[in-house]
Amino acid sequence: MWKGGFFYHRNTTPGPIGIGVEPKVEGRACSNSYLGLFSFGNSRIEAAKKNGNIQKVAFVDYENSGVFAGFIYHQFCTIVKGSN
């Protein structure tokens, strides 16, 4: 039904995608949800690139955190590493 711990979980999924690009800078974009009723944020790759001023992408990582299996609070972040 859920991935990770019931009371609290935090997972990171790494993913190298760029060839020959050095991860010099990092950009992060997150979306949040409370009680499954209120959600806000933008966790798109393009938003993370913009936040880090990244032109060439080396890695795209995903970070996922939740409280009570994500029913109370859930956060999903996209982390882009690359160069500008």
C-alpha cells in the first residue's frame, strides 16, 4: 500500500542522465501535501533547473518524505545537478 515506514519515511532515488557533464551546481523543486487535502509546489525538472540556473543536466534525483504513510504530510522533491 505504501513504500517506506508508516510513521515516517524518506527515500532518495538517484539517476545519472548526462554524459560528460560535471555536477557543479544543484537546483531543487518541491511539492508538498497536507492531509491529502491541500497541496502546493512545483516539482518539475524544468523548475529545478531554473532554481539552480542549470543549462546542462548531469543528474536528476528524486527525494520523497512522508509522515504517517504520507497521509499527514508528504513532500516530493526533484533535484537536478549539472552546470550552467
